[in-house]
Amino acid sequence: MAIKRKYFAFVILVLASACANEGGPAPKNDSDYFPMEVGAYHTYDVEETRYEALGGQEDLQYQLKLSVVGSFENSEGGITYAVQRFTDNKGNGFEYLDTWSVRIGPSRVVVSEGGIDFVKLAFPLSKGRQWNGNALNTLGGDEGCGDNATFSCDTYEVTDTGFPFSLNGDVLNETLEVVQSNNPDLIVKQDVRKEIYARHIGLVYKEATVLEYCTVGDCIGKQQIEKGYTLKQTLTAYGKE
């Protein structure tokens, strides 16, 4: 009888555990900060200023739409998604711009922008987590990585998590801020870039200031811009088409 009582107690425990798991919330994954699904779209308002040599400046305001149009399994054990980009700068409707790809793997998210791969997120994600965003390209960076800083890199860092972010009247709390560069040099080159992600939504805000200044003659130290850009990109809509 003692054996039967132990057996029935074990069965009850297993069934109770199964019911609890079935009714409980789904486990949270770091990839939830970059959700991808064929048919999904994100639309952003973009404010951008481009600076060219000889004092050229172009101020732009437009909408940017990203649409996930296909997917396939990749060699990293994850999924690669094809993302078409469209712009609308006159209110006349979106026009096709180009196609990027997003690779979601067990350890990272890689976005190929114009054929150049950037490691946007590296798992596990937590405040203070760092990685080389240029690990898969040849752009290098302004920092030193490896033993004794043997190679140049672009260190991305999770600088904040779980902070309130206002979006279209709603307050998002499951958030993640990634600073891609924080070089505020106003003499030679300023490079300040960050992205904010929200769980189950993806990229909600992006800001960048990348400016090179004149370093010859009387203009040294006067913040005379030779080339570069500033950009603010804010999510306005998302969903599935």
C-alpha cells in the first residue's frame, strides 16, 4: 500500500505541474526584442540631415516602412528573413528602396544593411552586456578589442533595460537600450548612436549623430562640419499585413 500511495502521489504531482505549465505565461526569450514574422511590418517617421563636402546640407523628413516578405533556415541554426524597405517623403505612397536581411540565431541577431552585416543584438541580453557590432564586417571602429586591443572594433553595449518609453500615447516598460557608439568628440569626429527596442515589438527608436569636422587651418575646433549625418527614427505603426 505504501508503494501505491507514493506512486499516486507522484502522478498527481506530475499532472499538477503539467497543468501549471499549460496555463502559465510563455517563457520570455531575448529574441522577443527583435520579433520577426513573414507579413509583419514596421513604419517609422524619420528626420535626417546629411552633410557633404563644401558645405552641402540636405534636410529630409520621410516615412520608412519595413516589410518582412520571406524567410528560410540558415547555417547558424536559425532563420533568415528578407526585409523590403520603402520610403514616402511626399505623402504620395511608399516606393521601394532596397532589400535587407535579418538573421535570427541562437546567440545573436545580424542585420545585413546594403550587404554589410551588423550584430545588432548578442544573447544573453542584460545591462552592461557588450559585443563587437562589426564582428562580421571589415569596418573596424574607433575602439580596440581582443587581447591588448589588437584589432579595431565598434563596441555595442546594453546601457539600460526595463525603462518606460512613450510610444504613440502608450508607455512601454519591457525595453532595451543599445548604445552603438558614444564618442562626443567635437574636434575631429563625433559618433553617437543608439537604438531602443521593446519586447514583442522590435526597434522603436533610433538616433545617430555622425559628424566629421574640419581639422585644417583656422577652422580647427570650430565645429565646422565637413561631412556626416544626423538621424532620428521613431516607430509610428506596426502589425501584420
